[in-house]
Amino acid sequence: MNEIDKAREAAIKFHETYERLAPEFGYETRPDTKAFDPESANGKLMIAVCGEVLATATAKIEQQTAEIKRLTNALRLVYSAGHNLDCIFCGLKDKHVFDALRPKDDE
């Protein structure tokens, strides 16, 4: 699925959710906009907005994933150097903490 398709899917979901929740907030949507029309000016705008929101969220997730990988690799270096660290959660020495950090065969 390409970025435009993802944005269109998000816009449709946003529209459907908006229409469903509007009455709970005392808001009546216009009869002529109850169905999502991706070719209308409003539909095109919603797709563009969703595309930008998705791009921003994706970039943030990619940054966080890269940081997690960086920290994991740093901890693997500590492990491979033979350092003993206490688990910050239970105080046990490194066995269960670093078992999870060992490189897997599929990496």
C-alpha cells in the first residue's frame, strides 16, 4: 500500500469516526457530506491532512526505533565486554536482562 492509499484509508476512517461520534457531542453533520467523497475539495483536503499526520507519526516512530536499536547495541557491547549490571527492575545480576539482548540468529 503506497502513501496515498494509506492517507486515503486514514481519511475514510477519520470521516466515519467523525460521523459516528458527532451526535454524541450534539453536532449534526451536513446531509450532503455524510458519505466520504475523495474527489470533493473536502475529501482531498482530508486525504492531504491525513497524509501529513501519517508522515509525521511515521518519522517519529522511525526515530524512536533507531534510538532503541542504538541503545540495544550499546547494551550488547556492555554484555560482550563482560560487565555485570544489576537489573533495574528486580536487582538480579545480568542473566535475564542480557539474555534478551543477545543477537538472535535472524538479525
